[in-house]
Amino acid sequence: MRMLICSHPDLEKAKKLARQALTLKKAACVQILENCFSVYEWENQIEENKEILLFFKTLEKYEEELFLFIQQNHPYQTPEIISFSVDKVLPDYLNWMNNVLEKGKK
């Protein structure tokens, strides 16, 4: 299983991105956490902004297309998209993910 995390500036647009990823079978689940406060440097300035965090759950074979989908549909010029492997997952959860993601892909 793979998890991709990205920050987003707008809740409604973040929900839309999540729904699109699910509809296109690029992710089986997306969790959205509001009220993340980010401090970062951008163009030689320290920025502070409220953001929304999205946690996309997918299978390894769909990771690259999900990564590209987020990148192409994200409002930031340089979006944060972090991907990592989840080492331990219940087999039933993996089966559920596989069923969700394979539906409509055949």
C-alpha cells in the first residue's frame, strides 16, 4: 500500500480533488484534515498559511498515476506531494482497496 500526502489551500477544492481521485480509481480513500498551519520559505520569504492536508491511499501499481494526477490538478505552482510505503496493513483492508481500485479498470 502507498500513501501520498499533499497540502492544499482550499477545502472545497481539496474535496473536489479527492472525489476526482476516487471516481477515476486512482485512490481508494482520501482523508482530509483541516486547519493545518504551515510555515515555510517561498521565494526568499518566510510564509505562514492555513492549509488542508490530504492523505491519499492507493496501491503501488497506481502510485505514479495518482502522483501525476495530483500534480496536474493542484493549484500550487510547486505542490507538496509526498509518497511513502505503508509497511503493515490488515489483509482485509488491502483486499478492500484492491476491489475498489480494480472496479471499472478492467
